[in-house]
Amino acid sequence: MTILHKEANNSQSIGDKTLHIDGVKISNYYVPQTYFSEHTTSQIKIAIPIGNSSIKVRYETAIGNQQTLSISEEHVSIIPPDLEREIYWEKESELLAIYLDRKIVIGAADEYHGSNLEIIENWAAEDALIRQLGLTLRSELQAVSYDKLYLESLINFLSVHLIKNYSTQKKPLKQVQGGLSKGKLKQVVDYINDNLNQDLSLKELARLVQISPYHFTRKFKQSTALPPHQYIIHTRIERAKQLLKQGNLSIAQVAYIVGFSHQSHLNRHFKRLVGVTPKVFVKQNK
């Protein structure tokens, strides 16, 4: 009898870079030359080899045939939940792994809520979009602080891409027609302004106007010319400028008040949008 186990943690994390966000796990780690016996994962897994990686995987196809594939750095692997496989790492390799709850993927768009949609495996997809999304997530993972709403936006985009290209669902997504109504846009903008110091989430904002994160992101951008995470960053920077001009708060205090988790986060976005650091801005406005 074959004994299956959940995916083993026979790896060395890079700087302890593993992030959990509401049904999503993102890990960046090195794996030594090693062998994983038959195992499964309970989530959808996206595996992205980094650098000069070399991996062999053996799995059973839907009709019961044994299949062996070699996977290298130009590939990404889309692995459904509970799919049995054996993996041999031919040399020490770096991997970015994204684990998604099925409900996260299905919940990305209204059309698929409650559906029996399934993800189809593809062990050696040459998908430049997934690779680029993965590398962007990796950069956020390695930063001093991260923008939760930005990460949620990337995960939402990835989920919709999986539905469109690697699922049993052939029903097309509805095309977004127009932006949010004036009333709904005001509701969202007022909520953002009133909760700017909070860790705002994409699902939270979409829930205000009772549409999916996928459609909310597109409608909001049509209404404001900015995606939600960029709009919030711009709003935080404008609020920070007002507070810095008053001159009675430290830069660290301002960063906290306007919703940045770290002063370096404020510094980075302030310099990008204003052209100078907060410290220089304060000197210029004395």
C-alpha cells in the first residue's frame, strides 16, 4: 500500500520568507538535492523555479498512466489539490511556491461563486505572465514591509488567469462596462479616507459595493484612473504631506497615522510620488 503524506518541509527557507494572507501562502526557499516520496497538497500550488533549477517529477495522469517530466527555470507548474506526485531535485535549487485555497480562486470573480470549477494540472507551462507575477510577489516578500492590498490584487489577477487558462470552466468572464456609480464610488472613497490608518483589503472594499474583487478592481480603475492599491498609496501620501507641513509630528508618527506599516514604506512611496524624501520635504516647508 502506498502511503501518501502532505507536502514535506524538507527545505531551507530564505531569510524566513514565508507569508500567509487569508487562504494564501507564499514561500521562497532553497531545496537541496533530495527526493520527495509520493505526496499531495491540500491547496492549489503554483511552483516557480528560480535561477538554474533542475527538477524531475513523476505523477499519474487522469487515465492512470505514469508520466515523468523534467522541469527547469523556464517553466511554471500548476498543481491541483490532492494530486499525487514524486519529486526529485537533481541539484540544490531555489523555488517560489504559491499555495491558494480553492475558495480564493473561485471567489476571484462573481461568475464562478459556488461553481464546481477545478484546476487542471500543467507541470511544465511556459507562462510568462505567471512567472512575472511570481517574481513580483517574491520582491514584495523580500521587502522590509509589504502592501497587503497590492498583494491581494496580484493574487486576484493570478486567480483569474488560472480560471481562464488552467481550469475546467469555459464560461467567459463578463466584460466590465463602465466604472462605479457616483454613489458607490463616494461610498468607497469615504471608507478609504475614514480608515486610511487601517490595513485595508481588496475583499473588504469590494464587499462594500457587493461585487467581486476582479470586477471591483476594474470598475474602480475606470472611475479613478488608478487601481485600488495605487489610489490608497496616493491618498496616504497626500495625507502625509498635510501632516508633515504642520510640523508637530515625527516622520515615523506620520507613517503610522496614514497607514504605512513602516517608515521605510512611507519614504519609498513619498520619494517616488513627490520627488523628495519626507525629511527633505519637511525642511522645504519650514
